[in-house]
Amino acid sequence: MQSRWLPSPARARLAACLLLLAAGCAGEGIDDGGGGNGPTGDFATIQSEIFNQSCILASCHDSATRQGGLDLTAGASYANLVDVPPQNPVALAAGDLRVTPGAPQQSFLYRKVTGELAPGEGARMPLAGTPLGTGEIELIESWIAAGALPD
């Protein structure tokens, strides 16, 4: 459940912290370079906190609309992401995959949510609403870096 009284970046940081505590992951995660640990993403968290909240809205990546040939609904999203080529012709020609396990920067999904896109790769996602917060992007990045496991 999202809290509307906090600005989006603060809400994302709070959500990431709560998710880590709830999952019992305190002290685990990727090295953030600052001596501490970053968030550890798992696919169930990404599905419930990011895809369900920001991506499967009407006319986006729901099972009926499937913009870009991508269904991000629970039960379908993983098979549509990991080791799957994107439909974007520029990313496809470059040999990219939607999610390349172990390689966030080579993953089209990661570039779409960060906005680090090459010309012709489309717009930053989510297209409607506000961009994902730092904590949400870090969850996706750490999940991909850890091998993009289904859980």
C-alpha cells in the first residue's frame, strides 16, 4: 500500500527499508561503495511493489494491452523478461535482452527505468506518472546483478 503523504523519493526509500526488514535481509545486499549495503531485490518484491503499482495499469503492460509485447502481470512477467529479446528494433539490433542476468546495464528493462537509453530506444518507464524512485531502481538493479532469479 502506497503512502501518498510522502514525496515519491522518500516513499521509495521507506518502502525499500521496510521490505528489507520484512524479508529479514538487514545486513545483506550489494555493496553500495559507501561501506554499507544496498537493498537486495527479489522478484516477488519487484512484482508486488513495482510492476503491480506502476506498470500493469490500463493501456500499459497488463495482459490485455501488452505494450511492446510485454505482459508484466503476476505469473507472466518473469517469462516475459529474463533472457527475452525486446521488441524495440534498436535494442533488438544491438543484441540486448529485456533482462540479462548478472548484467543490469546491459538489460533493456534497467535502462528503461533509469532513462539511460540510446537514441531510438523509446522513453523512460513508467511512461504515465512519476519515474521510479532510487530505491525501486536499486531493487531492480540488485535483482538483475544477483542473477535475476525467479525467487
